[in-house]
Amino acid sequence: MWNFSTDPDFQHQLDWMLDFVKREIEPLDYRFPGHGAPYDVRNAESRAAIRPLQDEVRRRGLWACHLGPHLGGPGFGQVRLALMNEILGRSYWAPTVFGTAAPDTGNAEILAMFGTDEQKDRYLKPLMDGEIVSCFSMTEPQAGADPKEFACKATQQGNEWVIEGEKWFSSNARYAEFLIVMAVTNPENPPHGRMSMLIVPTDTPGVEIIRNVKVMGDSHSADDGIHGYIRYNQVRVPLDAMLGQPGEGFKVAQARLGGGRVHHAMRTLGKCQRALDMMVERANSRQTQGKRLAEHQFVQGMIADSWIELEQFRMLVMKTAWTIDEIEAGRVPPIAPRTLIAMCKVQMAKVYHDIIQRAIHIHGSLGVTLELPLADWWGGVASLALADGPTEVHKAQVAKALLKRGAAAPGLFPSEHIPTRMKASG
Ligand SMILES: Cc1cc2nc3c(=O)[nH]c(=O)nc-3n(C[C@H](O)[C@H](O)[C@H](O)COP(=O)(O)OP(=O)(O)OC[C@H]3O[C@@H](n4cnc5c(N)ncnc54)[C@H](O)[C@@H]3O)c2cc1C
């Protein structure tokens, strides 16, 4: 059955959330600026500011909604999470106030799925409580989109794993209590069975953050980079630091990246909606050639295209979220929603690019200044097409899924060849 409505009780919660995010959380983006600020759990001032807000979120039963009941969360499902994340995507601070900030969400998921009881007690519980943050350390300086090229290795010596190698773009490593490191442990296995995940407390001897890499939108201040370039110098962890089984690294990474990608798409909807709201306000405010921008057809075209693309993207995200919920409820066969998630990943980068670009353009010179949030958001355009895998990899996955469903033409001409069909129709 097709149904596009939200249940009224939950809509009530969403209405409260939107008001709360706009009123209480968006100001934090200006009071504590910087892409890393929400993750800096050691900043006493920002923590004191968000604690009462987090308590309010908990009171309303909206804390850490990304985990289902079987994984220790309240279990809202992906459709509700999508509606919530769209609101949270408006602000850098909002996911932290609601206990659903990436990459901690994905790390919490894999700890819940693959962690031992000890690992859950030590890492998952404080992560879920918002007391610590974590880092996923997978990409390497010489290889990103193709994990088969990863070289960072862990060798077993007595009752320890010894990790040696480098990792690149380990986001939030500088704030993290622990790192989840993907390392080659079984080089003798076929490529997808060579790696494992190891949980490494950040203060383990040998963990060296070479530098914190900055991206577009960060300032030149030494404090701004959050993407750790890390060297693991003979880092020793006990054997029980492994998350999952030896050789299961790919499986664990996939479990994490699927959800992560769809959550990013959900939050991106929120940023796009905010940019569209800005476009509408500007078009209704500014005069040129004796009439408001809103009355010029080129401007109307930009607004119409943006709204249409946003609605199409929202439908794709909601269908993906709904499919995951249906699979989990056992109502549809458990075919992984990988292709839909890949579609979201591709479309997210494109829709975000197009809408932010138009929003900047409609604001004229003011749009490119640092006096509006748009320039900062524009900095995210390139990252969205790369983080969690480049667009090309996901497009190839989508295409292959469809090509697999098809077959070659039965004869010399395509099956839609009109003369052939006329002949066959008698
Ligand atoms: C903001 C941000 C945050 C990130 N956070 C993390 C993190 O926390 N932890 C972590 O481990 N990593 C993180 N990454 C790294 C991210 O996962 C990689 O950037 C991504 O996997 C791509 O790898 P790469 O950068 O090495 O690009 P490469 O693999 O070198 O790819 C470069 C380009 O080559 C082309 N290409 C690559 N593969 C193919 C293909 N199969 N077919 C066709 N063309 C292809 C594409 O044009 C692609 O853009 C982050 C990246 C960004 C931008």
C-alpha cells in the first residue's frame, strides 16, 4: 500500500523538533563555530551549553534514535529517522544534541552488531550516552575507494595484535576516545577476507596523528582540521580488541557504510531545504528592473527546479528508508537495499550541488560572502561526492544491478524492433 502521511503523534514530535532546532540549536552553530566543535567533548563551555538541551531530547524520547530495540536504541525505524534527520541536517550541532552524529552513529551500529559484551560496556555505552566520540579509520593515503589496496596491517604477536601502517582522513581522530581501524590480518585469504576491524583506544602508545587535515570551508587556524592523518607505529592491542571475526573487516565496514550513507542523505535534505527557504526569502525581498526577483521567470525557474529536485530526492530517500523498515519487519524478502542506498548517495551530491549553487546565485554577491552560511555549505559539495565512496563507484553499482536484471536481445535486432514485432504479431 502507498501511504505518504506521517502519523499525527509523530508529526507532533517533528513539529516540536523543528521549532527546538531553529530556536535552541541553530544559534550554537554561531556560538561554537567550526566543523569539529560538536565533537570536542573536552570543551567544557560547549558541553555545559548542550547538556540541558540533550536532557530535553532524552525527556521527549528522541535520543539516539538510529539504533533499533534489538541494538539497544528506541527503534523508530528508518522512515521516522529520515523525517527526524531532515530536521537535524539544518544545523551542525543538532545531530550531537540528539545523539545521532556521524561517524558515531555508524560506529555504534557496528559495535552493537558485532561487539562482545565487554566491548559494548566499554565503548558502546558511553558512546550512546554522548560522553565520548569515536573515529572510523579506514582510508589510507595511497588508497580510498578500493579497500583491496589497503596496506595497514596487524600481525599477531603472542596475545596481542601489532598494528603498523598509515591511515588518511580519519575524521574526528583528535577528539575520539577510540579508533576503529581496518587492518590486513589475513593476507593469505582472497581480497575480501584479508582485513579485520580492531578497536584502538586513541591514547595507545604508537598512535601518532601526523596532522589534522583541513578541508574547504575550514579556516587556516591551526585548530580547524579534523581529518586525522595517522601513523600506527607498532601499536599493540590485546587479541580481544578485534571487532567481529578475523577477516570480517569488509563485512563490518559494509554494515556501517550502508546506514551511514542513507543517514547522510537524510541530513542533506535538511540543508537543501534550508537553502531553498533562503532562496524564497531572497526572491521575495529583492527588487530589480522594477519588480521583485520572485517575478522574474529565470528566478522562478531556479526555484521550481530546486523544489522539484528536492521532492524527487526526498521520495528516493523515503523509499529507501521504507524498504529497510519493510525488510526488518520481515514484510518483504531480505534483498539488501544496497542499490537504493547507492542511488541516494549519487543523487545526494548532485541535488546538494545544484540547490546550493542556485541559492548562492540568487543572493548575488552576498551569496559568495562569509556573511551567509551558503559559502560554508558550498565547501561540502565536493566532500559529499567523495566521502563514503566516490560517485562513480556507486553509479557503477546501480548500473550493474540493472544490467544484471536484463538479458541480450533474442536475435539480431533489439526485442523492440518494429518490423520484427509486426511480423510476429501476424
Ligand atoms: C569529508 C570527508 C570525510 C571522510 N571521513 C572519513 C573517515 O572518517 N574515515 C575514513 O576512513 N575515510 C574517510 N573519508 C575518506 C573517503 O572514504 C574517501 O575519500 C573515499 O573513499 C574516496 O577515496 P580517495 O579519497 O582515496 O579517492 P580515490 O579512491 O583516489 O578516488 C579518486 C577518484 O578516482 C575515481 N575513481 C575511484 N574509483 C573509481 C571506480 N571504481 N570507477 C571509476 N572511477 C573511480 C573517482 O573520480 C574518484 O573521485 C572521508 C572523506 C571526506 C571527503
